[in-house]
Amino acid sequence: MTLNTAKVLAMVLVAVILLLALTGCSPGPLIGSLEAVVIAAEAAIPIIAAAAGLPPQTTALIIGFLDLVLKAADQATTILAGPGTTAEKSAAIIAAFSSLAQGCNCLPAGTPQVVVNVIDAVAKAIAQFLTHFAPKQGVTGAAIPATIKIGRADRAALAKILTRAEQNMSKLKDLKK
């Protein structure tokens, strides 16, 4: 993959994430924003693989970051589909993703901009997903947790997201070799 192809892929990735965030995604915005996290990580994999001149330790850190993102997405699918109150699910998902929302923090000066862009897109997708778990202000001013409702269509979408995340974790293992 050439650098120009990687740049085009990065631009497409950003456009897809924005489109998903703006359209509300099907079956619901919560599930759609989780899917956007997996899509962002998935799109980063071939760009990282094709990036020339990245030091091996930087590549390893980026792969480790993406692996953690996909594992957190995997956890989130299980949490959302499983039992528990809104508060319990929110706390568990925030715990899984909180350190990842800041991005990789592993990109040294001189990292190709296309790599910086895809990692930033992953972090932005995570931040967007986490907005679903921020408490909403009630009429009295007291914080009220957002209600998490998962229907049949959401469960089917979560199963597909889980499969996709696991497939991408396999791709990352191949990059480590």
C-alpha cells in the first residue's frame, strides 16, 4: 500500500466515522457508536501495516493500543447484552474505555501524519461512544444516568460487532509476527 493510498484510506475512515456519528446509526446510536470504534480500529490496521519508517517499538505500542481498544469493544458488547442496571453497565464500560479515550500517547515526533490521523480517529470514536454514558441532568438538577435499553435488533448488532472485533484482534496478532 502506498502512502497516497493510506492517506485516502485515512480520509475515508474519518468520513465514515463522522457519517456514523451524525446519522445515528442503525439499530441505535449507542450500538452504532460502538460499531464506529471497531470500524476505526479496523481501518487503522492496514494503515499501520503499510506505514514505512515506523520504529518497531512504536509499531508495537500502536498495535498494543488497538488491541486494547478491540478488547474493550469486545467487553462492551458483552456488558451491553448482559444483565445489570444502567449504572452498572455504564460504570463497567467507562472503566473498560476510560484510559483509551486519550489516544495512544505513543506516537513520537516524526510519525507519519496518516498514522496520527487514524489513531486520532480511533480516540475520537471512543470519546463519542463514551458520551452515551455521561449522566444527564434531571429537572431537579440531580444527575440521572442515561437509560440503556437493548432490544433484539441491538443484540443482533452487538453479536456482529463482537465477531468483527475478534476478527480484527486476529489481524493484529498477524501484524505482531
